Amino acid sequence: MTPLRKLRRDQITALKNWRVWWHLGMADVRNRFAKSFVGPAWILLNLAMWVGGMGIIYGTLFQRPLDTYLPYLTIGFVCWGFLSQTIIDGGNAFVFAEGYIKQFTYPKQIYVLRVIVNASVPFAIGVVIFFIVTLAMGQRIGMGMLWALPGLALVLIVAYLHAFIMAYASARFRDLPHGMTALLQVLMFVTPIFFTVDTLKKSGLDFVYKYNPLYYLIELMRYPLTELKPAPVEVYVTAVLYMLIAALVALFIANRLDRRIVYIL
Amino acid sequence: MSELSITLKDVGVQFDIGTAADGHTLKGFLANLKNRTPRQANVVEALRGLSLEVKAGERVGLIGHNGAGKSTLLKVMAGIYPPTSGRARTIGRVCPLFEFATGFEYNRSGWENIRIRAMLLGMQPDEIEAKLPEIASFSELGRFLDYPVRTYSTGMFVRLAFAVSTSVNPEILLLDEVMGAGDLAFTEKANVRMREFMEQGKILVFSSHSLDLLGEYCNRTVWMDHGRVIEDGPTNAIINAYKHHALGRPTSLPPNKTANSG
């Protein structure tokens, strides 16, 4: 069987056995807050503290009215959290599952999907908080927000591809998760999350968002949710192109490494 | 569905330990600059051109020194190690039962670990919930199932893993040197279950240093050394040849002595 055919078969088997990765991912969430008094409510508290603290300071700093700035900041930060968590946890997906990979015959992809499930819980809670903030700030809620759904689908696929690439590549290059953690910390302050694209344009720093794929991925959901209409066409075009490139990279890397993973772990 | 079988054709497995060794850290890299010793390809050949065919109903024992390739062979049969050369094909629902140091969630309870293992072995959640009491009672772990498994002893891991693995009703059971770790009472229980399994005409491949157990379970035994098959035939004949070789003693040892050749 050629590597690509095996990959396709494995991917389908992994998706069919959704109960396995769903269970593993949800158990990870519970485990993260095991023995903690506050429990998963920490996700909520954490976000509330971020948005409350950062929102008031940066809103004042960038001279933005809080009623529009807080929802903007919340959804941007939530999307960022999901994208960065799936990248970083993806890097550990195979390394942490070594014991399973060497003992059980399930396709390795279930450990990547487990990462997505794990990160989806704070993501979903974050989206709920966005709506609460939006209502609290007296902003409009409308049907135009449904445009965020195709955006969500794209974000989920890209996040899976990110985690997939990171899982394979990090098994071989163990420096990668460390490097990505460092890089993402910088990118968080460079990507338009705390400030808007207009602020960048005014300072002549357009390149900061124009060549940043993460900006387009965030915009896929943020724009419809804050503006109640579909994001500009170039956002969708760039995101789809980026997804295709990521898919090609994922195929290339898995084609080369899939058979070797169990040996290099 | 086709008949259960395991077919290995000219299978080779190479471990590239060069990527894992210290030459690949910054520290090792700097040290190498100083020494300027040429780095060799660090390859371990775990299996070399091994061919083997196991048919439905066969119960195959594996013997050989530590490092002979028994565990690697079992992992190739399970589909966990893709052969680096040659071809391997296994038809049937495989249930592997390997090393016990890994594959557990240490901070979670025995119950949760049963669920996870059963899922990874292909059981559906409702099926698992239905079988939980039976698995739990077979393991005899009692209240320990409520404790995180990091508190378990090796024997307790074996009880848990064996109870789960044999409850999934496998067609091909691959066991790697596991029966030795349980205590006497459990070994007796495990024996009963093994016999039940064997009566169903399924495939068993079993690696052990206990010649007693091999004699009891296996109608065929494969003697391995350095990743190759040395001899393959009826268990009694192979055990005798192996004893002769490993102990350097005549083959007329009392049949119930266990040889631990290390």
C-alpha cells in the first residue's frame, strides 16, 4: 500500500472513530482542572480577567470606545487562543501519546483530533463570553453573524492541519514546539488582536497584517461577529489558499514521516 | 471475511538510533565540533529478512535471548511497526498486550484507564459500560480501581491490562512476556481465560521466557536470535533444542523447570 493510500485510509478510520478522540480530548479538559476548586470555570475567569484588564488599558491607549472595542478584543483573543493552542498542543500530540502509539493500532490521527477537541472547549466558552460582552456593551446581534459559520468551518480545518503538521514535524524535530511557543508569543502582539488594522495603516505598518495568515483566520469569524456581514472577499480567498497550502504541506510531511513516527518517538 | 492469518515476507526492521542519541542536541553538536570524530550511522537491525506464516488456530510461542527481536516481531504483527523492508500482512482483529510501563494515564483512576484502553482496542462506549463490571471483577482490583493508577504495582497494571485486552474478544492475541508479573492467583485465572481463548481456534502469538507456559499454551514455537528465525517447529522439540543451546546442558532436564536465560 502506498503511503498516501494508507494516510487516506487512516484519516477516514480516525474520523469514523470520533468517540475515541472525543473521549480522550474531553478527558484531557477534565484532567487539566482535576483537584482544582474552581475547575473548568478557570477558562471563564481567565478570559474575563484578560478582557477586563487588557480591554480597559488598551482601549484607552488606542483611544477606542469600549462598547465596540471589548467585543472586538474578546472574539479576536478567543480565536487567537484556539489557533495558538492547537499549534502548540499539536506539537506534543504524538510525543505525549507515545505509550498509546506503541501499544495500540489505531491511526495516529486520533491523537491530533484529540488536541482539537481539547482546544475547542475554551474556544466554545470564549464564543459564549463574546456574546455576553456584546450584549452587555449594548451592541447589535443579528443574522449577519451567521457568516461566522463558514468561517468557523475553515478555522477548524486549518487548526487541524496546523496540529497535524506540528505533530509529525515535532516528533522528528523536538525543538519545534519550543520555537513555536516563542514565535507565537511575539505574533500575539503583532497580529491585530489588541489593535485594529486601521491603527496599523495609520502608522504605515500595513505589512504587519497583510502577510500574516493568522490575521485572516481570525478575521473569518471576527468580522461577521462584530460587523454583522460577511468578511471582505480577500479574507476568504487568502484563508482558502492558505488552507490548501497547509494541506499540501501536511500531505508532504506525513508522506515522508508516517511510517517512521513510531520509530523516532 | 478471509481466514485469520499473519504473513511476514522477508521482513526487516531497522531502528535509527542516531536521531535519538546525543549527537542531535546543541550540547552534543558542540562536543562533536571539538572531537571531530566522524559520526557513524547508528542503526540497529531488530529484524533481518524474517519470513513467517501463522494460520488460524495456531498458537505460536517465541523464545530467544533478550534483544533477539521478539517484541519487535510482535509489534510488526500488530501493525504498530511498519517493516522497513519486506512485507507484513495481518488479517483479523488484533489485540496486543505489550509493555506495561506506558500507555496509562497515571493521574486517572483505574476505571478511567479501563475505558480508555478498551476504546483504543476498538470497543464502543456502550459496550464498554456493559462490560465494566466483568472487567473489574476479573482484574480483582476492587477499591484500587478508584485510585489513580500511578499508585499501582506492576502486577496490578498487568491485571488491569490483561482483563481489558481479553475482554474485547480478539481474533489474534499478541502477548509479550506479561504473564510472569501477576501473582499466583491471578496467573491461574489468566490461564483459564487463555484456554478459553485457545479453544476458539483463534491465533495466539506469545513471547515468554517461561518454557512451562510455552509448553502449556503453544503448539508451535519459533526460536529467534539476532532478528532471525533460528528454528521453527513443534514446541517440545524447539524447547529442547533451545534449552540445550542456552544452558549448555543436556536436554533431559525435569520438564517443569523454568529456564530464565536472561
